[in-house]
Amino acid sequence: MLLTRRAEFSASHVCAQRALTAEQNKEIYGAAANPSGHGHNYVLEVTLEGEPDPETGMIFDLKKLKDLIQQTVIDPMDHRFLNYEVPPFDKVVPTTENVAAEIWKRLQPHFEIGRARLNNVRLYETEDLYVDYPGAGAEDSR
Amino acid sequence: MRVTRRYHFCASHRLHRAAFTDQENRELYGKCSNPYGHGHDYVLEVTAAGPVDAATGQVVHLPTLDRLVSEQVISDFDHRYLNADVAEFAGAIPTSENIIRAIEDRLRGRWPGVFPGAWPRLERIRLRETKRNVFELRS
């Protein structure tokens, strides 16, 4: 069974590689390369997979899940400029892909034991753009 | 990792088989068979899958994907009467099933030209005709 919890945070970012010229960054990232940055209302969906505990009827305590998302993702990222305030985005370009992978990395250790496994991280940057990250697979190393 | 981009187009259509009587069409397609057609605000989701490029942090170059969908789909479908204005529906009824297949054919036909490498691949197409009717194709 799958269980999804939604959370929101607002943050600014700029997508650009230091080694490239402004023109090259614009070619790759478009308006997102604007040096002063810009922001989004990110919507995060965290999906857990597991079978409900026969006694509690729950896959995972929703209050604990809410607190965990709050502490590992929302508190550090909400109302922040990701490049300046949230490592590793001082070194890693904060594309939606990389932000989703970072969120997975922060959440996953909390689901290594117990009945629930982290199944997917979906991150909406806007209503018209989202990424799904179900953890590292063969296609994620090149 | 999968990246999904959402696009919009507005179009009208009529579900009607010439070989059937009006009564048969009415039974098969209901109001969708009304003679002058009707329209929807379609929502199209295109999902590209692949590894995140270590340098760019991207699975897919979004401006390229946007251009592909715009040229292959939106420019031909948006604010059109599908039955009369889009070539595929000269010989096929523009049900959402047939529309999503036509979109897939158009995108797959050009995909290797704009994304020549092994990645990203076109993984999923989702077409929302109304909030209550959603169609999906996975590779």
C-alpha cells in the first residue's frame, strides 16, 4: 500500500554553472539562469510504501511523517535562497531534479528500518513542472 | 528520475461515425455526437526519464522539450476543430484514445532527432480531457 503526504515550501534559486558564461547558462537553463535568482512555491509529495500494522492500522505515524518532513526539508529550505543558504546547493545546481534527489537523501535514512519504505519523492516546481524520484537506479549513474 | 512537463491546448471535436445512423451515434457517443461539435481544455503531460546529467543537473533540456511539443502538438491542435483541422482525424474519430496515440506518434517520430542520445527517453504521455476523464500511455 502507498501513502502520500504533501508539504509546501517557498524558496528562491538560480540555475547556473560557475564554469560557464552567462550566455551558456541561459542556453541551458533559460530564464532560470537570471543571476539575481527567482522563486517558486514548491509542492512536495512524499510517498511511503508498506503494509499497515495489524494493531494500529497504520503504515507509518502521519504525525511523525509530518514532523520529519518539517525538520529535514521545510525548516531548512522554506523562505531560503537555496544557492546561498542550503548546502549542497552552494556547489550543486538547484534544478528541480537535484532538489528532489537531495530531499530523498535527507528522508531515506529514516525509513531503512520499520514497516515503511520511502517509495517516491515528487517535487512540483510549478503546476506545470514536476519530477519523480524513486531513489537511485541504474539509469541514475553515468 | 522522471521529469513531467504539463502543456495546455483548447480544441473542439465531434465523435461520430459516418457509417452509423444518427441514432446509433447517439447511443454510442451520447452528447459527444452533437452535430456541431464541442470543446475541451485539454491538459497534456509529457514525462521524460533518464539519469540526471552531473554537470547540468538536468534529466531533459526543457527548452528543447517545450519546442518539440509546441511544434509537433500545440501549434497544430490548439484552437482547432480536430475533425477538420488535424490530419490524423480525417480518417479516425478524435476520441481521447485516438488523440493521445496521435500525440505519441508525433512526439516519437521527432524524439530521436532532438534527443539523439540514449537518454532521456519518452516514458509517459497523459491527456486530460476533463477533470473526470484522463488517458495515459506508458512506453
